[in-house]
Amino acid sequence: MRITKKVLQAQLDGLNKMINRDYVLDENHIYGGYCLTVAAGSYDICGRRSAKEMYSYLEAAIAFSPITQGYQRFDVDAMGREK
């Protein structure tokens, strides 16, 4: 599977819905790849990572979010996408 910005953005959108946040995916390959920031862009959530590393990071964040750990919402699937 090829990891593109579109794939990462879909994962992040699902995570944002699950944890009720407004994180933004910042892409800059000159500085090392992708980074998660707060919507204002002034605070980094994690350091820069390659696309594959960011994919794994977001997968883990979704897997360990409170929704997938404690209870299941009925209006979203396991990836956080609306049904």
C-alpha cells in the first residue's frame, strides 16, 4: 500500500473526530516529512516523520484512543469514519 498525503489526512480526520481535537498534518519534505500540529500551527504534537512512520503513528493513536479502548460509538467505524 502506498502511503500518500490523502491516506494520512483520512486517518487524521478520523482521529480528530474520535478525540474531538483539531490537529493538522503539516507536510514539508525539506525538513523531514510530516508533522502533527495544533490547528494554529504554533505547537507540534510529534516530531517530523516519514509517511510510513506517520501512518504507523496515527494507527497507534487510533488504536489507543479512548473510544476504541473504553466504548464504541455507533456513528463511526473502527477507523473513525462516519457510517
